[in-house]
Amino acid sequence: MLRKPILQIALDFVDMHRALKAAKEAAAGGADWLEAGTPLIKAEGLNCIRALKKEFPEKTIVADMKTMDAGRAEVEIAAKSGAKIVDVLGAASDSTISECVEAAKNYGCEIIVDMIDVKDPVKRALEVEKLGVNYIGIHTSIDMQMRGKSPFEILKKVVAAVKIPVAVAGGINSENIVDAVKAGASIVIVGGAVTKAQDARKAASDMKKALTSLKKVSTRLFKRGGEEDISGILKQVSTANLSDALHRMPSLEGLKPVLNGLKLAGRAVTVRTYPGDWAKPVEAIDIAEAGDVIVIDAAGVGPAVWGGLATTSCVRKKIAGVVINGAIRDTEEIKKFKFPAFSKLIMSNAGEPKGFGEINVPVIIAGVKIFPGDWILGDDDGIMVIPKEKAVEYANRAMDVLEKENRLTKEILEDSTLSSVMDLLKWEKK
């Protein structure tokens, strides 16, 4: 058994120069083991393991091969490249895992079995322990983290069942790393909370401090939330972050903020009204709750269906903002309130309150169907719509993009350019 908890840093990059830079900072901050992550191995081949071993000869290098077949061959090439520990999937056959164990004995390395997506991790952990593996890894995948999942409950059960050290990975930060150790983890695998940090040395140091003292170090980033956290997450990210996270999803075309520099985030109260008929938009204010966003489809034309008095009512009720596929007026008054308002048109003339239309029905704006309760995110770049059933995942993915960009910004400022940091020529489609 390990004498003290180990801090392992997962280098899940696709470029070696960036991985080495983060590894140097993390090692200086106290990282014990360095992991050549699966993306890095796939992008750079086994030379990434050789490079890490050359740069950090005193460190344990972990090869996250995620072996599923050809166990002997994969362990052999990883070990010969400098890996001390090689990762095989728990979903692999007993034959493959046994071959990995035999190869590890031959080539002087150890085997960790990753339980990612194994249906019964306790049962499988007991099985592979009998096969002679050295470590068990409890791993919540990135895609599951985005849905707010955590590895800790499974971790406790596996630790109680086996006698070999257990590692944990998946959304670990300087706060919940304490929970990981208390749940029995002997090895704590940290990825983005260090490798996406602007200062990876300090991030690793904070991790190490929390790991050894069992006192949480507060962090604003590197957290993945649930339903109750959506609003707080969206208030930190931008519409550009969200668009990137969703494979360049477009914003609502043609809608612009009345006043730049304001953030809009909240659940949609939808309104469908006729051009110029401001009765239903105003009535929606009485239905909306604090933090909601009123989304109005007025066919994208005038006259105005919103103005200063409606805004005053929203400010009193702490409504988060308004989005109008139509016209707005009294913009100087709205600017004084610093009320987030987005519209397609601005004009001085209003229509009449005839009462046509409906509240809290699906509306279509710029080709996007918006349902009551969907989440709305707005800033100077436009308006994005998040389906309510996907809100937890999409918010977490947007935060992931923000964190990655923080790291890229730091690398660019250290005398580089975006093209060189991202190694664009290497990744251009041939």
C-alpha cells in the first residue's frame, strides 16, 4: 500500500509542447506522478512518454493507454518507452488483463485497471484484483462530469471491497480533493484543475496542500454543477464560450443589446404577440418570477411592444431581462436602469394593447424554437438558447471552454501566438 496519498496530474493535451509546459509547472507545484493522457498518446504516439521520462527522470510516468486488447504488446511498448504504470480498461477481457499483468512483470512496470463505464465496478474490481493488478481506478468520464456526475460514492464501495490502492479521477478540484481522500482514494488524479489553470504551479501546490492537510482550498473554477448551479455558471461564462462548447452553435440572428456590457442569464417566460400589441408582453411581467427572462416574439417587426414603463416593472420584480423579436423604445430610460434588453429593432412608436397572443407557449425566433423554462444567455455578442433538459450539461461544457481559454491566454501572453500555441499547421486538414 502507498504510505501517503499520491497527486497524479493527467496531461490530456494533443500537443507535446503544451503538455511539457504544464508538466513542468505541475511538477514544480508538487505533483508526484505525471500521466501521459490518452489524447496525448493518440496525438503524439509513445514519444510523449519518452519525452516525459527524459524531462522528469525522477517522476513516476503513467501511460493512460486504455488498453482493450493486445495487452502484452501495449504494456511492453509503454514500459519500454518509460512508463512505470500502464492503464488497461476494466471492460477488457480477463485474458487481456492477465496478459497485461504478465507483461508488467516482465518489463518492470505496474498495472492500473480503469473502471470507466463498468456496470458493476465493485464486482469487477474484485475480479481484476485476483488477476494480480496493482491498482484500481475509479473514473467519471468527462462527458458524465458535464452531466453533474461524481465518482465518490462508487469510490467508497470499491475501497471497502479491495485490498489494493484505489485511484480516483473525474472533476477533482482543490475543494473536493479532500472528499476524495476521505472516501479512501490512495491516488488522486487531477486533470483540468491544474492543466487548464493560468498558473499550473500554484494550482498543483493548492492541490498538494489540500491533499496533505485535508483542508479545502477554495476555487471559483474547475467545478461541475447540477441543476441548482446553472444560473451561477451561466453568469460566469460568455455566449462565445457556450457556442464553442456546442460545436459553434449560432446565436439568435439579428438581436442586439440596447446597452453593451450587461450579462443576461435566466429561464424563459415566452410570449407570442401580434406586431405592436404590447398587452401580452406586459401581462407576462406579472407571471414571471425574479431571475426569469421574458422572451417575446412579435414577428420581428414594429411598432414597439416594450418600453420604459415595462422595464420599470421588471426592475421592481427583479426580472433578469427581456429579449424581443420585434421593436423596443425608451432606450435611454432602459440604459439608465442598466436593464439587460435585447431587440431586433428600436423605434419611438408603440402599438396598441389589443390582447392578442399567448404566454408560455413555444415561440420561434431566428429559426430557433424556444420553450418556456429554457435557459437564455445573453451578452454583447448576442443571445443563446439552452434547452432546459440540456441545461446542466451545456452550462458545464461552457465553463470547460472558459477554463481552457484562460490557460491559452496565459500561454499567448508568455511570448507566443494563438497559431503557435494551438499548433495550427500540424492540425490543418490535409
